[in-house]
Amino acid sequence: MKELSRKQIERQDYVDNAIFKLLRNLNVGEQDLEWDIEVIADVRERIYGWLVERYGAVDEMAFYPYIET
């Protein structure tokens, strides 16, 4: 089974943490947001789609590395 490299894992962590930080900074509600990987993944997919739509070819593996199953 292939595994992600340390650099790839760091990239995943960077992207997920940046999205969570953005959500927390934009939240004007009184309830503190809790880490929810489903919400983060949804936002991540939308950001990636927007980048592809606006800027053309964006390497998905460079944006958010993953292992194909």
C-alpha cells in the first residue's frame, strides 16, 4: 500500500488548517466552530473547483495530495 510522503501530509494539514482558520475568522455567530472534516472537505473541494474554473489547469495532487484507491 502506498503512503503519502511527509511533505504531502504537511500540505494536507496546511490546506485543512487554513480553511478551518478562515471559517473561524469569518464566523460572526456566537457559537465557536468545532473542527469538522466534512465541512472542511466541502470547502476544500469548492476552492479547488473555483481555482480550476478561474485559472485553468491546477494540479490536484499539488493542491491536496491523496492516494487513489
